[in-house]
Amino acid sequence: MTWKITFYSTKVEQDTLNFPSGILANFLRIAEMMKDTGPSLGKPYTAPMGKGLFEIRARGKEGIGRSLYCTIKGEEIIILHSFVKKNSENAKKSVRHCKKKNERGNIMSRPTFEAFKTKALANSEVRKEYEALSVIYDLRKKLIELRKESGLTQEELAQLLKTKKSNISRLENVESHASPKLSTIAEYAKAMGHKVEINFVPIEFSS
């Protein structure tokens, strides 16, 4: 199931586009994972804030960008407010508006993630940061997808592997300082009835 991601308004879209390049590149990668695996990725990517409000935490070399969001019927994630600071009263107002509007009226007019991504990657610095994150995010995305498709929580998978939940969390964490061993990834996959295949593809150089 693929989730739809939209922005509450063009202002929210622009506020998110104004993230520094490193933060914005990480936001794009996290949002892509949410589209494919759902809105609750868990820390360090997302966290519940209470009363139907959640946040994306996109960490870059410039700091941490926060994007508050909610979900509505039809598998849609709405980005309500984006900022690079501790808190914002505007976020609370956006949540109230989101709950009132629900799915009526302006669904088609909300800026889409697809259009947002095109605008973001038009910036060469953001594109460079985004492409540099490809390997580490693609791996974590595959691991999280595999676990969720198997219907397992981190705790349940840890029990299968006879390890601690923190080790599973660390393996799925793009911010982990230690690169996972291939043997560890293979054990992770095997616990869910899969095996690892390695493939190399040619690099496509832009002209």
C-alpha cells in the first residue's frame, strides 16, 4: 500500500523547501520511506506528539528540521508545519484546522509530495546531498519494509533473533555510527524467510 503525502498549504510547502540542503535531502528520503511503509517509521525518523499529531525529524549537518503531520482517511499524510527550532504555536493551529477540514473541499488543491520533490531536487546542492544518502536510506527502507510486510514489531523480531530490541532499532537507524555487517543483514532477512542477494549496476553519468 502506498500512502499519499500532501502539504497543508503552499506556505507549508515553501517553509519545507526552505530547509537547509542537508536537512531537506534527509526529509525527502524519510518521506519516501513513509510513502511505502506508512506514517509510523519510529525513531529517529518519526515520533508521536499526542492528539493525532506526529513529527518527522530530518537531521542534516545543519541541525534538525521538524515537520509536524497528521493522517486522514484514504491513506493520506498531511504535512502541517515545518521549522528548524524547538516548538511552534502555529503547529497547534494547523492541527485544529486539519481535523476540521478532514477530507472535504481542498484535497485536490493541496501541494503534492511529487511536485515538492521536483522543486527540491532542482537545487543542485540538495540533489547532491540526496544522491549521497541513497545507499544508507535504501538499505534501511528495505529492512523496515521487510519487517512490516512480515507483520513484526521490533520487539518481536528481536525475540526471533534472540537479541535486544535496541539492536534491531540500531540496524534500522540511518543515524547509526556503525555500518551493519552483511552477516547481520542476512540473519535479519532469514528470520523473516528471505535471503540476501547482491547486485551491482552501472553508474549512469549525466551529460
